[in-house]
Amino acid sequence: MTRLHGTKDFWLGGVRAEAAAFAAAVAQAPPDAPVPSCPGWTVTDLVHHLGSCYEWVTALVERGGTERPDLREHPVDAPGGEASLAWWQMRYDTLISTLDATDPETPLWNWAPQSKKAGFWSRRMAHETAVHRWDAQMSLAASEPIEAKLAADGISEVLDTWLPAGRRQSGERPHGVVQLFAADADQEWLVRLRGEGVALLDTDTILDTDEPPARVQAEGTASDLLLALYGRVGFDVLVVSGDPTLLTALRTG
């Protein structure tokens, strides 16, 4: 079983579908409703965050180049209350048209230890939108799972992008091998933890006799696996065997 290799069309399709569901949830929720999965945030805070992400990525793509940009946070100049959704919508519309018109092979900066290409940001925005759509629906106590193929690619993004970039929540740096399996997406991942190092092993090239023994195995839907890696749900929603402390070392966000 291989990990999903996404395309620009796949990721932008994910952005469109998840953004529509995000907007629908926000339209139903009171602006000051708390977002349980983002402690301290209201629905308006969530809208401002996602809209600001869209605005920042749009500016990055329009600027072009592979030089590191100014990463300082700037105050969000956005309306509150119900007007925030229209503000978000304008930034979404600009983002999707900008990414749609950009060749994914265009050289462009990103923060991960991988190729500096524009396709990174189509992928990143798909998963940013999907997880925050789930957050928005949590404010209504009516969250729906992330679509299996998109969630499977999101798991791969955590393992091949977030963790190698050092974006791990836990200060623990254990050693061992973690096996994740999403039956609904027919995907598996083997991750070797080596203290500060994280290696996503290629399950296509590992021979049966060479496969490292996993110290922990976790199985569930792709959506539950992804949400657990982001700390949105507990690992108890998965079927886990082995040393669960290794799973905590995979959390990001």
C-alpha cells in the first residue's frame, strides 16, 4: 500500500469542498460561540485565523521567489460578528483564483525541508481548511469526518512535512517505529523515531524480511488518525497496541 500522491487539482478540489462546508458551519454558529477544539477561540477568531492564512499565502504566491519572507504576525484588520464571514469569503475567492492560476512547479518558498515549489501551498491550504472546517462544525456539536483520501494525504503531510520541520507538540523524543493504518483509505505508514529525527519509511520498497518491527500500531479511519495527530481527538478513538507514548511524539499543530 502506498501513500497518496496528490495533485494540484486534488488539493484545490479539497480546498473548495472544505471551504464551502466551513462557510456553512460559520453561517449557522453564533459569532461568539466557543470552538471546543481550539481552546480560547470563538467562531469569529477561527474565521479571522483562516482568512488571514489565505491572505498571507496569496501574498506569498503573488510575490514569488524562494527567499524566506517576513514571518512576523501582523494584526488582523477584520470585522467582527457576522460581517467576518464576508471578509473571509473575499480572501478565499482571491486565494483559490491565485492558486488555480499558478503552476504547481513554480519555484516558491515554503517552511519545510523539501522542494520549494508552489504546489506545497495548494496542499497546505487543503489541509488547513479541512481541519478548521472540522473545528467550525465542533462549535455546533455536529462535526463530520474529513474525506478519506484527503485525510490520508493529510496524515502524509504531518509525517513528511510537519514533523521533519520540527513542528512537534511534545518535548519527548523517543526512539521506535510507529505503524499507522487507515482501512477506509487502504493506506499505511511506517515512521521511525530517532530522538530528534523522524523518518517516514517507504512501504513500497521495504522487503518483508527488512520491515522494522513496530513498537506501536494504531488503526482507525483516515479522518480519526489525522485528527488525533493534530490533537483534535484522543488516541483512544483508535485501535492501539504497543507503546502509546510513541504516538504522542507524532502530534503536531
